Amino acid sequence: MTTEYTGTGDPAKSLELLWGTKNPPSRGPRPALTVERIVAAAIEVAGAEGWQALSMRRVADALGVGTMTLYRYVPGKGELLDLMMDAAFGELDRRPHEGTWRERLDRVARANWELCHRHPWLLNISMSRPVLGPNVLAKYDHELGAVDGLGLSEMDMDAILTLVLSFAAGAARVSVEQSQAPQRTGMTDEQWWNAHAPILERLYKADEYPLAQRVGTVVGEAMQAAYDAGHAFEFGLARVLDGIEVYIEDAAG
Amino acid sequence: MTTEYTGTGDPAKSLELLWGTKNPPSRGPRPALTVERIVAAAIEVAGAEGWQALSMRRVADALGVGTMTLYRYVPGKGELLDLMMDAAFGELDRRPHEGTWRERLDRVARANWELCHRHPWLLNISMSRPVLGPNVLAKYDHELGAVDGLGLSEMDMDAILTLVLSFAAGAARVSVEQSQAPQRTGMTDEQWWNAHAPILERLYKADEYPLAQRVGTVVGEAMQAAYDAGHAFEFGLARVLDGIEVYIEDAAG
DNA sequence: GGCAATCGAGTACAGCGTACCCAGTTAAAG
DNA sequence: CTTTAACTGGGTACGCTGTACTCGATTGCC
């Protein structure tokens, strides 16, 4: 269950904040806060208490200031989320690429997968169009380097990168939700299966969903063995890279 | 920007609702509503007025009943969302598969892509573990049929299907967000580019992000030509299926 | 010293999901 | 037929959200 953006914020203001295009005030009192501190506090709250606890009041409390004080620095919550995303992207390794394109893309995928696990709230944000902050741009630039020099068109480079990133995010989403499910629903995996057992049994006896039964049983057991999400990522990544390989070799040949 | 679910609902109750395991009351007045009508109204509201307008009060208004009346039929909003998802999945074509596995998976991907466009709110829901409703189960069963009979293990079948579905959802997410961006941000594409132009120009002159500039320019122009999202889906789907093909042929050979 | 700008923050409002309560309705039990 | 238990409809209220508005306090420039 999700809500959308307020949309109140002027993108020009977000950009000003992201790029620090704002000369310090000459008159009034010295600002006691900085945008950076607010963003850091917000990330802290989101990490420690979860996405649903991330409210303007909670961030203000964490900083020991009044709620409305935040609005002196940030136009609104939507913009704060944009800034958080840009800050998180700054954590990514941006050293020059090494190895083959496949090794590069593999590392890009794993880096994003890992980042989504470190900051699960990213998965709730990046659904919106990213505001072009410095780290967003640098990330894009760096990751494009993984598929540069292969003779691909710009469109192809972007499409391939988009595919890999979208896959990594999708797989991470599944993984994160799965690991959060127990505390979100307040029931363990076992309780969950017990809750579903009576109905599943009835249906399986009726043999209405034979394939789902066969596969679901095996997968269900594997899920309980904590096998699942990482496996899905590894498997999918290999397939995606294979598919890209076919394309690149065809284009070269 | 998103919020999470309340988690108040007992999954056992959701299942009762989904499978109609509830004998009609013997005493009291006849219920004026049905769960189906509530779900239909909720889908209607979500489709007509958007995800952010989907509130319990709004759904109740649409049905001409008091807000709290809904809670006689549905434990909470989270469960209502589960029911909506199951209902939407019921719209999918479930006729027997035809053609090669590749044609089948292609159709599965397109069907999901299309469904996500018809009911964009699905992308905001399915993040949570799906409650196993009849249509959820039937969808799983049917889609597994696309990769049945190829000698794949159950784990592989599930992994391949998961990959295709996760890709389709990811691509649809991008596409939907892009088409919704103008009304969400209240600015046209042109306004958006104009807002970003000064900063982008400054950065590009500094040549700090050479690749991003080169690729971004081309992609940006293509985006304005409304080329983009559908293209990314077609491109990615072909690559994903190619990758799966490599795997299937290796497994067979 | 006066003015203009800026900061911090309390108050208030509209909206949300929903717990709680009570009046009205119906069928079963006596 | 009366009583009773079960059930429905829904109003009120609580705690939460983001944030518009407004105020006094503070600071630097003229």
C-alpha cells in the first residue's frame, strides 16, 4: 500500500538544492542546519526505523528541531526523498571499470542489488522520475562506461543499462520484501504456511491447479530453506547477460 | 513516495474473503453490499481518479454508504488491495498456450505489460507478498504452462517465470511513470527540460559527465519522440528471451 | 539606529485508516 | 408472541500524516 507524491515541489528548487546553487544569506541569523544534515538524518531514520516511520516530524525530532524548521531547507517531503536518493547513489563505487563488458555489467548489477539491500527505501522512491542530482548523473555516467567502446549505438547502450538496472531492482524488491515479510505481517514463515494450509490442501485435493501445486511445493520448500531470492537474482542475471551477449555478438558479427 | 501497509489484517480473514468461505449470516439484516461490489468500486476509483485518490472514504462515497460500512465486509485497506489485485488478475487470458515456449513466454510478458498499463495501481500493490487468491493461483498455474514440458526442473521453471514477470513489471513501471509524469509534476516534458537546461548546460560545458552527456542527449531526444518506454520493453524482452533460450538449449543439449 | 531579510517553530487544517460505540433490523429460541 | 442473540449501518473520535500560515527573534547592511 502506497501513496504518491505531493508534487508540490518546484523541480527547479530541487535542483538548486542538489547542486548547491544558493548563495548563503547575507542578512538574518546563521542557519543552524544544513540540507546535508537533514538528508543524513532522514536516511538514518529510514534505515533504523523503516520506511513507514519516515515522517517529517520524526526527522525533525531526530535533529532536535521543530518540524517546520525542515521546510526552511527543503521544499517538501518529495524533494527530501529526491535528495536521499542522490545521497545514497553517492555511496556507489565509481572507480574505473575493469575486465570484459560482461564482468563490468555483472559488477554494476551486483552493486545496485547490494545498494537496494542497504537502503531498501530506495525501492519505494525511484519509482518516480529521478531528479538529476550530481550522484544520479555520475552514476549514469559511470555505469554507461560498462557498455562503452563496444560499437553500440547510444540508444542500445541506454537500453542495455536500463535492462540490467531494472532487473537488479526487480530482483532486489522481491528479496527485500521477502526478508521484511515476517516483521511486516507479524507472522513467521511457518505461521504463514499454516494459515494457508487448509485452503491449499482443499484446492490441491481438487487438483484444480496442478502445475502450481507441483512447482509451488518445490519452490515453497526452497523458500523456507532461505535459498530463493539470492538464487533468483543469480539465475536471472546470468540469463540477462546471456541475452545481451547474443545481441552484442550479433551486432559485432 | 509511498507508505506501507497497516498489517492489521489477519491473512486468514483475507483468505476467507478471497475464497468465499463464509456462510451467509442467519440472524440480522441482509447485507446491502457484497465484497465484489466493494472491490469493483475500488478498482473503478483507482482507475478513474488515480492511486492517491483511493481512500476508504472515497470508495464508500462511490457506493453511497458510510465509510465504516466497508469494514463490515473487508478487514482493512490492505486486504482490499489484496482483493483488487486478485480481481485484476482475473482479467488475464487463460486459454491454453499455443506455439513454442518462446512465443508463449512472449505472450505472457505482453499480457502482464498490458495489464500493468490497464491497472497501473497494480505496480503499487504487488510489492507485498501476494495473498493466494483464486486468480493469483490460476495465473501462476497458467503461466507456468508456458515453460512446462521442456524438461526443466521446478526451480528452473519458477525462476524463468519470475524473471520474465519481474522484467515485464519493471518495464511497465518505467512506462507508466513516464506517461503519468506530466500530470504528476504538473509540467510538460518541455517545461521539465527547460527547468533542467541551465544546470545541464553548465555541467556539459565542464565536460564532467561525458558519457552521460553523449547518451543522455540522444536518449532525451528519443524520449521526446515518445519512442522510449515501448522500445525499452521490446528490446529488453528480446534480450531476456534470448538469455533464456541459451539456458534451455544448454540444458537440452 | 532602523530596515530588510532570514531563521526557528507553534498553531492549524485537511486528509488518512480505523477503533469504538450505538441504534436499528432480522431470525432463531423460549 | 415475546425475548434474545446476531448482525448491519454508520457516526464520532483518535492519532497520524504533510504542510500553509504566522509570529517573534536574530542578524547584517545602510
